[in-house]
Amino acid sequence: MIKLKTQFIPRVLNFVNPKICIYDLDGTIIDSSHRAKYDENGILDLEHWKENSTKDNIFQDTLLPLYWQLRNDYENGNIVVICTARELGKYDLEFIHSMGIYYDYIYSRPKDNPTKDEILKNAQLRHFWNFKQFRKLSKLFYDDKIDNLRQIRKLGNVDCVNAKSWNNRFA
């Protein structure tokens, strides 16, 4: 059993006009590029990724500048959602908690699901969009992949932010 010690931060509860702020992990708030290998077409080698998702390798990941926006959104009472195409394992969650990556909801890839990232995220967030309490709230989606941004924009009522540009600007 993993015992996680998360340092909690003060949070303003925003009942009047909260935003839903959705963040990808890899390339958006976490730099895990040292574990990634791509083929000649720029496609991530998932088997290599899984083999390199050891505790030691995961804990070599670092935070990107957009992390501070996530933290600010959380502290100001906005609803923070992590939506990643990773299959989250226990060491991923341990890293997320140990680094103070705060969230209200988390969506990740189901085990052994080969669906393309943008299709997976669209399906997961479409489900989330349809919850009655979230339908009318404004939404921000941060991701480093253009295909993901295009797919999520199709859901409507969302502003999409290119995380790669954001991180380059504030690095």
C-alpha cells in the first residue's frame, strides 16, 4: 500500500463563477521527454514508454511552467481536471501527489486501450461535459498536441490553449 503525503494548500471556494480548467500531463505540466521514444513518423513508441515507466524514471520527470497556472487555478477555486492519455500507475500517482499537482478529477487511459489520444480525450471529456453541474460552466483545455486541441474544440464551449507555446514563452 502506498502512503501519500500531500501538502495541502489554502483554497478559495468559488461557488459563484468557477471555470473548469483541464490539463494534460506530458508536455503540458510535466516534462517526461527523457522517457519517450518516437518512430520515423513522430509516433510515440508505447511499449518503450511502458518499459520506461519505472519509479526511478518517473521521479526524474520535472514540472513545466504551466504547472504554476494549474496551481493558481486550484487555489482560486476553479475545478481542475487532469486528462491524460497515459495509463496511470501507482508511481505516476505517487509522483503527481508528491509534486503538489492538485486536481478535482482525473481521466486517464484505460489499461491496454489503443485508442488514439485525441479520440480518447474527446470521448472522456464529452462524458464530463454532459454532467448537469458542468454544462454551462466555461472551460479551458491545455494540451501540447494540436490534434488534441482540435478534437476538444469540437465539443464546444471551450477555450483551447497550446501548452507548448505557453511553456516556451514562460520557460
